[in-house]
Amino acid sequence: MSDRPKIDYRAKSHLSYFAYLSHRISGLVLACFLPLHFMMLSQSLRGAQGFEKSLALTDFWIFRFGEWALVILLAIHLAGGIRLLMIEFGPWRGLRKGWIQLSILFAIACGLLFLYFSN
């Protein structure tokens, strides 16, 4: 059998588990985005026409939504990373629910600011 301990429902329903999971998922999605981003940037090496042709694809609404989602994911990942650093290197103990709530508000504020300024 497995030597891995079972995590009960209470541990997975805690706010810190949500912070852990959102940090992991946002990191994985950002890691999947980077090759696509580099592929688009490599089109500029083929000349201005190739790059303009590939940029024309980004005029669809799904890419606008993707940009907004990317900003949200970056904010979530940044706030989660800062939270982990504060827990790791800070003089305090515990998971600090307030920091988790602050990081959620930070991500929402970044997304709203992006929507406001992206027009």
C-alpha cells in the first residue's frame, strides 16, 4: 500500500489549500503560455510582415479575454509567491488568512485595472 498520509476534508476546505492550489495552477498555466509567447516573438525574426500577420490573429475577442486572464494569473502567482516567502522567511507562525485574502483582492484589483486601462 501507499505510505502517503490521507488528507481529510477539513484540510482541503481551508483557505490556505485554495491559495496553494491557485498558486500551483496559475504557475502551470503560465508555464504552458510561455512557449506560445516565444513562438509569437520568434515571428518577428522573419520580418515585419510575418510578425504583423501573426499579430492580426490576436484581434479576436478570445485573445483579449486571454490577455485579461493572463494578467489575473500573473497577479495570483505573484501574490501567492510573496505569501509563501513571507511564511518561509518571516518571524511569525501560521498560515495567516489575512494574507491570503489580501492576495485574492490584489489579483482582482490587477484584473480590474487591466480592464480599465486596456481600452
